[in-house]
Amino acid sequence: MRNNRLAAASLALALVFSAGPVHAGDDDTTHVLPPTLSEADFLPFDEKRAALGRLLFYDPVLSGNRNISCGTCHHHDLASADALPLGVGEGGRGIGRKRTVGSGSERIDRRVPRNAPALFNLGHKDIRHLFHDGRLSVDNIFGNGFNSPAEEYLPRGLNNIVAAQALFPMTSETEMAGRPEENEIAGARNNRIDYVWPLLAERVRNISGYGTLFLEAYPDIDKPVDISIVHIANAIGDFVISEWRSFDSPFDRYLNGDSQALNAKERVGMTVFYGKGGCAACHSGPLFSDQEFHALALPQFGPGRTRTFDLIVRDVGRMGETDRLEDAYRFRTPSLRNSALTGPYGHNGAYASLEEMIRHHLEPQAAFDRWSRDHVALPVHEGLADVDFAALEDRRERMRVRNAVDIRPVDLNDQEVQQLVAFLNTLTGEKSIRGRLGRPQSVPSGLPVD
């Protein structure tokens, strides 16, 4: 049996939350709440770079075939995500649930392997890992400040982990780069990952509308030819870390002393969250994430994030980064802030609603056994039917996923589940969920904005 360190953590919530006010629970127990958030908890940003990054974030010029942007899968109208279980990247059409798999020669031949995560509060100073498997982390092992898939080829000078993260979708065939036979960006990726970025920087340099903006945002740029991928990534990073800062929810008002910010049902749900439900063992701190990696026996579907030597379609999660067997099928704990807006849930969007995801946590293996392909609505692509559920139908892989569980069953009744859902809804921001600058109507390249 796997060592259940999470169960032990749930029995010691006071140690999990060593800071924050103690509140009386509705069941006469007490629980320790997380500290409040403020602007001081976030990385600094430059206004001019953030405004420039907003345009780059929504500009398809950074994709191989100039037909998709960061904003396509992290859209303002969709709470900085895409509302799909698995993303439809390069070649698709539309946004959100209306996005299709494209047509003709542009039609996708593979889905994005994982769910597009929301971008709220990525600028928090405590963020140390990004991506569901944590394959990007703050670490100077390669002399550039980060441990990343690009290893020593990641350029130096990136200001933060969000700027570093922005570089990788541009290199992904399924996300933004396209197929090698379609454009020079994808072709360069096949040679070496860092060959992509100078080509994209050259594209941006050749757009007259960007020249003045870069000159104004960066003192070290004297002329457009000086624009590098590092300038581009840092601008996108400043936009993301400043755009979706969210700590204006009803729960935040409650933490700040407004006892009326939560109603009776929500307060009981809070007690369930921090007490009987054991949720705070993993969803801890002001971001509601311990930033660790846990296995939940979530059913696997889609193309998986296969490694070079994988002979079957699957996704081994954190083990793909660490090569440690004990990390198999573990994924990073997501933040629960604004989670009511950012379904589907799980690393692959296995559940459409918060209630379904909660019920999976209550009895992971039983929920795994009940789950069927009817639970997930993937954009239709007849050609992918055999691949979409191959991992789920592979008996051995199915049992491996089912047996990888870091949490044990919790006994909550239907009323307590609904109370817990009500509390999670109090983590939804108010003005912050719309973003600070919003989506631009146009971009300097003149390409359409999704």
C-alpha cells in the first residue's frame, strides 16, 4: 500500500495552518483559517510591459500557423481557461464549448493531453511549480533560474516562472506550433526547442506596431532589432501576473472581519472543508493549494502525455518529470480560488461539476469504477475515437491508475456535500474575475482576436 501521508495531514490541520485567525465552527469545533492575501504577496510588474503583454497574449502571430494565441485557451470570457476537458489547440476553431476540431487539412490529429489550467494568482510569490506535473520549477540547476523541459537551452533573463511558462506552448505541436510540414516554427522545434524562439521574435520585430511599444517598455531596447524572445516572455509574464490577481471574494471579506460575508450554509461548508472533509490537508494556505503532487485515481482518457519510451497511451503525471516510481499518477494540487468558474475539473477535466469532483474525493476507487466516457464531453472528432479512451480500456493501465491513491475515503452525507459546494463558491472573486485590463479588440499584427 502507498504511504498515506495526506490522511495524517488531515488529522493535524492546526499544523497545516500555522498562521491565521482561529474561528469557532458551527459544530462547536475550531479551525485555523489561512492568512489574508494582499498586493504585497504578489510579484511586482511594470505597467507598460503588462499592457504590451496583453497584446502579445492575444496575438496569433506567436503560433506556427498564425491561427491561435495564448488567449484562445486562457480567455477572459472563460475565467482564464477554456471550459473544455482537454484543449483543442492549433487547427481548432472558436473558443470554449463551441470550439471545434477544425476541418480539412487543418483539422487536429491529436487533442492537447491535459486540461487548460486557469491563471488566477500565478503571480503569488510562493508559486514554485507550474504545469500539472510541475515540469517547470524555480531552480537554478541549469544556470538560467529554472528547471524546465528546455533545460540549459532556456534563455537567461526571464523575470519569473510565469514568463518562463509562456515560452512552452509556442513550441508544442498540438498547442501552438503546428506540424513540421506546415511552417518553419514547428520544423525548428524538431531540431531543438530553442530554435523556435528567435524565429518568433523575428516575426514580432517585423511588425511596425510593436516597435514603439517595446521601445517604451524596455530601456535596453534602442531599436526593434533588439527585441528578443526574453522581452516577449517577460511582457506576457507581467500581463498574466498582474491581470488575474483574485482576493476579493466573499471568503476574503470574511477573513478581513466581515462576519456577514458568508451565510449559514456557507459557514457550515467552511467547517466541513477545514474539519471533517479534510480538504485543507492538500488545499491549504491562502491559495488553497499545498503545491504538492497527489494521486487521486482520476480516470485517464485522451492522448496522454506519453514519454519517448511509453508503448501505450497514458499519463504518468509527476513521474514523467522525476522518473521516480512513487510519483506515478500524481498531479499538482490546483488552487480552489475561482474554482466554481473553471471547470471541468482534474488534470484532464474528468468531471464537469464541483459536486462530481468532490464526490470522487470521498471514495476515489469506487468513483473510478463508476466513471464512464459519458461523463466527459469532448469536441467531436471521429478519427480520435479509438485513442480517446484507449488508456481507460487497457486493463493493466486501468488498474495502475485505480490503485494510485493518496487519499482515503471520507464519509460526507449529501447535505454536507452541498454545504461544501456552497463554501467553494465563496472563493469566487468579484471584480477580479474579469481581469484588470481585459481582452484587447485588436492586436498589432492585424490577425483576428479570439
